[in-house]
Amino acid sequence: MKIWHILAREILHRWLSFTLGTFAVIVAVGSLTGAVTLLKLHDLQTQKILNEKEEETEKKMAVLKDEMRKATLKLKFNLLILPKQQNIRDLHMKGYPSEYMPEEYVTRLANSGIIVVRHFLPSLQQRIKWPEKNRTITLVGARGEVPNLHKDPRKPLVQPVPLGTIVLGYGLHQSLGLEVGDKVKLLGKEFTVHKCYEERGSKDDFTAWIHLSQAQELLDKEGLINAILALECICQGAEGLLEKVREEIRQILPGTQVIEMGTKAIARAEARAKVGQEAKASVERERRHRTQMRSEREFFAAVLVPLVMVACAVWVGLLAFNNVRDRKAEIGIQRAIGFRARQIMFLFLSKFFIMGLLGAFLGIFAGLGLGRWLGLVLEDDMEGIATAGELFIPGLFLLALIIAPVLTVISGWLPTMVAIRQDPADVLREE
Amino acid sequence: MVEFKNVTKIYDGPEGKVAALDKVSLSVQPGEFLAVCGPSGCGKTTLLLTAGGLLRPSDGQMSLDGQDPYVLSPEMRSRLRARMIGFVFQQFHLIPYLTVWQNILAPSLAFPTKEADQRAQELVSRFGLDERAGHVPAQISTGQRQRTALARALLNKPKIILADEPTGNLDEGNANTVLGYLSQYVAEGGCVLLVTHDVRTATHATRSLQMSRGKLVE
């Protein structure tokens, strides 16, 4: 017979006491594992919520960006780059710039790597008399967009006016009875009507567009332009846009100035950007809310778990004291027949060790189940993230398997000491 | 084998000091069955526990096989008990969750020997416990319990058996059986120190002493 036979028989004999002790360890380990599991579930759920929100925000931002692109074109949300010497007051008075700069500027800009502008539209504008039709019009020479070579190519916002053609504003084609395909002479040169615009209610209604090179020729301004329209400037966000563009353009073309075209559009762009920011802020708010919720749960666990563990340790200690009392005569006779103190100690402490080990093993799974259940009750839509595999923490499992038996042995230490210090003569005399 | 020289044991009680043993001198040698008779509370159990190395005397000298057990460390004293002494009590003091077989073998955990199992088997057969070897104490009769306790006491072939009212809970038949086994053990060279209040039990002894208020009277 070995000493563990006595150990095993004693555990079976006092199974209720052993079960209650094991249950206490299960509760202690279970509460710890449950709390950790709940926090892990919280983290997983937080990640899921934030991912969904971020995805939603990205979608929203993509829609806003697309809307912005359209709005920028429609509402002429553009910037105008003018020669530095251009008097802005004159520009507003006359309705077109009166100073000139080299056409080469636009190429320099396109090659510069500027990041806030996607398209450049060089133009030469002048108010002229249309002698053949006896009208005063704004003549715009445009060669179509010069794409920014450092940005992803996109469909041009404005189609160029083909050579030999003319595009007419609403007021002109209506009053002159011109239609697409008609031939018309301007400053002695013949043009085919390429497009007739709908009414815009602006000076565009009395503007004619021809190819830039032909305008330069007609106006005797070879190689010169007087404005560059910078299109789709919203790409980097509306906030502080103008200053950013100005700063960048100033560095590339020191001989120019930049003015804003379409304040309303910028306001709208900013409003849209704000919606985007709001969506991002909402993600941030959710993150803060989840963090706060986690802190609260952490605090609750930090208070409750140690309390439960201490209560369980006391419970194990009381059960151990009771066990020592029940076994008083047995310990007395064991000492009388020659059992040494360390053998008695082994019988007691091994029992607590087994109790701790078994309780830790069962407690881990009980805690996992409890944490998962609580998570399902406290959180919405945990589908797919609350699998046992995801929640199982091997480190915690190992730690519980080591710490729980040690703590259980410590809880039973004092009663064990009482048992081995018991005077067998007292017991046998009493009996 | 066991020798007491003017051994005194004083307890501190609520009503002052009480001398449970008052200058007791006695000796028990191999082949001797000594019965100490006396009424309850006269100090018989104290005498037995002192002889067993479980209760340090307040004064006087006590030796077991020529050695004072109380000069030894508790661990060494446990070994000495396991090797040399067998205890038999009125209440049997069997371990309730161990079988008869395991109870008999329990002393082998304190003093392991290679032939423990064989010896246990011999004792089980000798005391007529074969059919009860797998039973726990609650499942056997009082006579069988005392025979189990006696077998346990004899497992390590002790030099002396200390018996405290071994027949106190037994009917006459079982009492005679147990006393018969003790006599047989003495006849084989062992020695027994038995304390009892029953004068009839003392008739099985080779020598008997009376005890009264902690003192021995021939």
C-alpha cells in the first residue's frame, strides 16, 4: 500500500467536503477567467464595431468625394491662377483678366508634382467686339485640360474646344439663331458651331469659346495666356484648401497669384467635408465609449474577482479546519503508529493541491462559458466572434493551473499545521 | 524492555496540578504479560501513553529497550514507535475509510518492509479476517474490528504491545479471543503492557499490578 491510497480513499470518503472545496476553486478561477473572457469579448466586439463603423465611414467618404467631384465641376469650384500684376478689382470690373503670363506656366505646373490640384485649364480671355455680328462678347481661348502628371489620370472635367470650332453661350446662340453645325465668322476667321450651352444666367451666356491657339492668333497674343483654372482642388479636403493651393503655387510659379472661384461651392465642400469629419468623429466617439465601458468592466472585475478569490480561499480554509477536526482521532492514531509529521502534511496538502488543480481545470471552462454567456447578454450581435477557440487564452489556462493549486495549498496550510502539531496523546486520552 | 523509574506525570488542570503518575516504577520484560488494573481516572492511560513515547513524563526516567525515547527528535521517536511498539485501544481507532486489509498495512507506511504484504496476509488469515479484508470498519463486527486493530499492531513485529482496555467493547467470547492472541504473542517472545479496569481481564496476564491515584500497588 502507498500513501496515496490513503489520500484517494479519504477523498472518496469525504467527497462532499472535497466537492465543496473544489467548487470554491471553480468559483474563484471561474470568476477570474470569466472576467478576462468578458474583457476579451469586449475587445473583440469593440474591434468589430469600429471596423464596421470605419468601413461605413469610408463608404460615406467615397460617396462624398464623388459628390464633391461633381459639385466642383458644376459649381465651378475652382481656383484661378492669374499673373501677379493683375489687379483683382479690375478683374471684377471688367469680368476678365487684363494681364498676361506665358502659356508655358501651365506645363510647369503640371510637371511640378503639385498634389492639391488635379487639372489645369489655361485660358486667354478678352472682351471683344464681334464685328461680323455686331456684338460685344467675352472671347475665351481654351485648349482643354492639362492633366497633372503626378496624379492618377481621370476623365477630364472640361472637354477641349476642337480647332476650327466655336462653343456659344446661351445668350449668343439664341439671339443669333445659331445651332450646332452652323458656320460662323469671327474676326474674319470661319468657325463651325461645336456646342450651344444651356442658359447659365451668368456672363457665360454671352461668351464664345474657341481653341486657345486660335484665340492667341486672333488676339495677337502668341504664347500668352491670362488665367489658369485649377480644377478639382478639393482632393486634399476643403479645410484650408485655398491657403494650401496658394502656398504650393506660389512656390512653383512665383509670378502668379491665386484667387478662389465659387465661394458657395467651397462652403458646400466644407459642409460635405464636415459630414466626413463627423463620421470620423462618430468612430472616435464609439472608440471612447467602448474604452470607457472597458474601464468600468475592468474596475468591476478588479474589485469583484479578488473579493471572490479571498472568499473562496477562506471557504477552503474553513473546510480544511473542519476536515482537521473530523480527522482528529485518525491523525492521533496515525501519529501513534509511527506516521511522521511530513506524511500527515503530505496527506493534507496533496488533497488541497488536487482540489486546486481540478478546480482550476474545471474553473477555466466554467469561466469561459460564464464569460461568453455574459458577453452575449451584455453585447449585441456577437455572432461569429464568440467562439470558444477565440476566447481561450493558453497563458491564462497555464497560469490558473499553477496559481490555483498553490493558493489552495496556502489556504489549507494553517489547518494542516494545526493537524501536524496536534498532540496524539491528547487525542488518545480524550478518546 | 520497558522500564519506569520514579516516573511522575503532572497535568495542569482547572483545579490545580494533578499527578496522574506519582513516582511510578515498573519494568516489563520480553515474555511477560503485565496487566495494570485500576478504576477510571487512576492514571492507567497516562502510564500507557508515556510508555509509548507519546507523553513526556514530568519527572523520572523511562526507557524503551534501553533507550529514553524522549531524548530523541519527534521524527526519530515516530520511527521508534513504528518499529518497536504496537498499540491496541478500546475504541479500536481504525481508519474509517480504509479496508481491513489497508488498516492492517497502515503501519508499513511508517516503517516500510519488503515482507509487509506477506505479513499482513498471515495476520489476516491468523485472525480469521480473510472474508472481511475488503470491508471498511463500519461493515464488520466489533470483534472483527478489534482483531483488525490487533493485526495492525502486530504487523511490524513490535517488541511490545501497549493495550488500553482492549476488551472494553467486546463480548466475553471476543474478549477471550483477543486476550488469547495477546497471550500467544507473549509466548512467542513478545511482551504486553495492558491497562484495564476489569480484574477478569488481568487473569490472562503473567503479572498484574493495581493502580490507584497515580501510584502502583503490587
